[in-house]
Amino acid sequence: MQTISVRRRMNQASARNAVESLLGRKVADQEHVTVMPFLPARRGEPDRTRAVHDLIEDLDSLAASAATPR
């Protein structure tokens, strides 16, 4: 079962430190952090290359929508 955690505010120093350690940078107070663990499927190299390409497109789309002022 997947567990997804979305944090809008990290009030606990230990959680903030863990996330910043994983990201390799400080997390701004206005940033949202989403953590989603998953088991990778066993696939061949062409499938893996396409999956990476799709993931990059999805992340670019998320970044663009996050940058749009509300």
C-alpha cells in the first residue's frame, strides 16, 4: 500500500532536517513537500528510458503550475 505525505508546514525540526538532508538544500516556509514511496516495476531498458522521460515531463508540468501565481 502506498503512503503519500504532503506537508505544507514542517513545524518539527527533525522532519525539516530529514527533508532538507534528502533534498540537499533548505526548504522555504512557503514550499510544499510531497513524499511518495513506491516499489519500482521490473522493466526493460526502453521502458525505463520512457518512464524517466515521462517523469521529467510530469515534474516540469508540476513546477510550471507551482510557479503560476494564484
